[in-house]
Amino acid sequence: MRAIAVALVVLFHAEIPGFGGGYVGVDVFFVISGFLISTHLLSELHERGHIRYGAFYARRVRRLLPAALTVIVATVAAAACWVSPLQFGYVVKDAIAATFYVPNVLFAYRATDYLADKTPSLFMHYWSLGVEEQFYLLWPALLVGLFGLFKLRSRRVAAIGAVVAASFALCVWLTGFSQPNAFFILFARIWEFGVGGLVALILLTRGRVFGDRVGAVAGWAGLAAIVGSGVLFSTATEYPGDAVAVPVIGTALLIAAGPVRWGPAALLSLRPLTWIGDISYSLYLVHWPLLVLPVAATGYMHSSPMWLRAAIVAACVPLAWLLYRYVEQPGQHVTWLNAARPRRTLAATAGVMAAVCAVVLTVAVVQNPMLDAGRPAAHTQLSLKPAGTPYVPSNLNPRLSASESAQPVIYANHCHRDEWATDPAGCTVGSNPQAPLVVLFGDSHAAHWYPALSALADQGLIRLDNRTKSHCPSAHIHIATYPRCAEWRENVLDSLAAAKPALILLGAWGSSYLLNDADPTAHWRKALTDTISELPAQSRVAVLADTP
């Protein structure tokens, strides 16, 4: 199963045609992890009456950290050589988050779209490791609590089932309310591990879930659900939502079926698949930075051609074996750590994680380059055609080193609305009551025009009413995972009908919102026309081209 799961993920990330839903491989891993960890913990609870937390976490550390930290250091070193200095700060932040297994929280905070991010982090794939480690922190205590409260097996199953149901409901609700949180946050994902835990509890108490014939059917149905979702789903699927139940239930069926006659176990036990399964963790770690680094080296301006992506996938397999053979496996069998008390293992882990952070920060300091040529550019007269320089001038304002923090005032004065806002209120700039009212309406790309327009308002030439919201176009584009956008847009349109401005400026990221559409240009034109038709008839309307 691990081989199927990691193959789906790698082929999806490599954009190999036919695997548009390969991201479901991560959900397969979640169910497998929930099953294996729950089997171990439940067995220990049955035999000892308690869980040895220190020993449990020490085993997890030896299993996961050596390879994960090695890839972090190697990726940062490669990024220092090939990634733009302007992007390297993000690499460092993401590397530190990955080291402490919280990148999923960081990506949720950034409202990252895992399925359609145009500038993906080199450590994007560590999100699932963060979710898994956070599950390891929570699940043992949860099982101990449930076993303390309920003595009957049926009630324990019902209690875990209640946790699964609550988390699944949260997952479905959050997908429509805030998709990044549904995708990255543990509480919307823990039900997937819980499904594996339910299978473990039932198998430990009953021995089997299905008979041979039913088990064979269930096993093949489960495998079909996994592979089918990996092939039929796409980046346009509302995910995780309720769609994630397909690969999760499929994985549970496949595990519960067991190695029955005529089932898929014989196929999954073929040596090539078990070998890929053995190196699946290392393969998962190495494939993503190798696929993203060539793109990041171009400043995310150019995607890799198919032949290069296919070659990288092929190269990942021997590299993953090397990582497995010389880092992952030895890390699990370090003699002094295996013989040491769990406390010593955990203390050593904390020291190693701190050392990795120190290495990452040292690379950041050493790599810090000069971001200008040390000489200014001459001031020239204004002209329609821009006068460039073959170098970065020292009198560039703002300086490149401050480009990330030098955001327009619109982000500080709350004139620009964030993803959560639905009320139409923006802000009005300009004190001349006789000046014509101009409305700026659109997403953050429309907000690019705020500084220039607010300068006109300060001069008394216009009154500016800013109505912009992150990731939300003024055109009638349905974004399934962002219902607050449609609600905000309708509220703004209603308020404009009452305001009757002299001029309405529409700006947006354009048809980039429709990259998965068969005809994005036509769809965008219709969506924009629909919005214009709802604007006040007496208002003039201008559509601003996206900033090049």
C-alpha cells in the first residue's frame, strides 16, 4: 500500500498526465499510520495497562528524524546556491518550521493553496509530516483517556467513532469555509488516522473483519477506490471536503480485508512494490525538492518540461534508496540510542534539531549576498518607455532587501480586506466633498493601484472608495473553496448600487483564477460581463489590465 500511495503522490507532483488526484496518496499514509500506531498502542494498553510515552516517542524519533533533518539541510544548501536571494528568506523560515514539525500550521496561516500554488515552498511536502507528528502527540493520551472512561469494547469503538465523525464534519465544513485550514490543520485530518485506529481496534478484538470471499471483494474495492480517486480526482476537486472519504474508506477496506485468498494482497506483495514501500518515506522526502528546485531557480517564471520531470522522478528512486540505506535505516539502529533511556534519546533529538536550526541560520547569514551593484542609477526624465539598467542600482527605493516588508499602506490601514471578511466596508480617502467618487473594486492585484489613486485623493482630485479583498476577483467567478468571496462580492455590489459612484475601476489577477477551465478566457469575459451588468447604470466602468 505504501508503494501505491507514494507513487500517486510523486506522479501527481511531477504533473504526469493521468494522475491529477495523486495527492490522495497522503491520505492513504494517514490511515496506514493510524492503523499501525493504534495497533501498537492498543496492544501495549492491553498488556501493560498503560503506555510508555517516552519509549513510544523515542521510537518515532529514531524512525523519522534522521532522514527528515538530512533532507532539510541538503535542501537549504542547494537553495543557497540556486534560489534567488529574494526567495531565500522564505526557504529559511520554512526549513525551521519543518525542523520543528509545524509547517502545516505555517502554510495554513499563509492560506497556501496546496493544489494550485504557483510558488510552492521547497518544504511544502513536510506539511503531512507535521500533521503526523502532531497526531503522535495527541493520540496516545486520547486513547488512554477513552480506555479509562469506557470499559466495554463497543463503547470504545463508539467513542473513537465519535471523534472520527466530529473531525470529518469539521473537515467538510472547513473546506467550504477556509480550505487551507481544512487541508493543513490536524483537527480536520485526525479522523483519517482515527479510521485506521478503528480498524486496529476491531481487528485486535475480533481477529478478522471479513470472511475470505467478502474480504477479497472488500480488498479489491478498496484498492479501486484508492487508485480511482488518484486518477479521477484533480486540482479542481473540492478537497479534502467529503471527497477525501473515498481514498480513506478505500484504505480502511484494504487493511481490514487482510491477506485473504483471491484478494489484492498477492499483488501488493510483489517484490518491486514491497521494495518501493520500504523506501517510500525516503522517496517522499527527496522527490519534492528535486522537482521544485529547477523551477525555484528560475524565480518560478518557467515550469520544467515533461522530460525533465520524468527524469527527476527516475533519479529520485536511487537517491531515495541511498537515503534509506545510509541514513534512515542506520538512524533506527544507533546502538547507543537503542540502549539509552528514552529521556536521553529525546534530549539528543532536541539537541540535533537545535543544531539543524543553527546550520540553517548560518547558511542564511553566510549566503546573504549584496543585493545591489554598489552604484546608483542616474535620474532621467519621465518617458513613456521605461529606461532600465543592466544592474541593480544602489538608490533603488525600496531596496530589494526590504521588498518583502515594504508593502503598501493599504495592508496596514485595513482598507484591504482579508480572506475572512464578508462585509462590504472598505475605506474612503479624500477630503474634497465635490470631487467625483471613484471605486476600486477587486482582489489584491486591484489593490496595486491604491497608492497611485490615494495620491490623487490626497490632492483633492477624487474621492477614493477602496473595495478590495484577498484572492477575490470582482468578476463573477465561483471559487468553491472560498464562499466568503462570493458573499463579499454580492455585498459590495449591493452597496455600490446605493453609492452610485462616478467611476468604478475593476482590477483582478485575471483568468488565472480559471487555469483548470477548458476556455479560461471566454469564462473570464462572461464573468466580468456579469459583474458589469450589475453595476449602477450611471457609473462609468473601466477594467484595469493586470500589472505585468
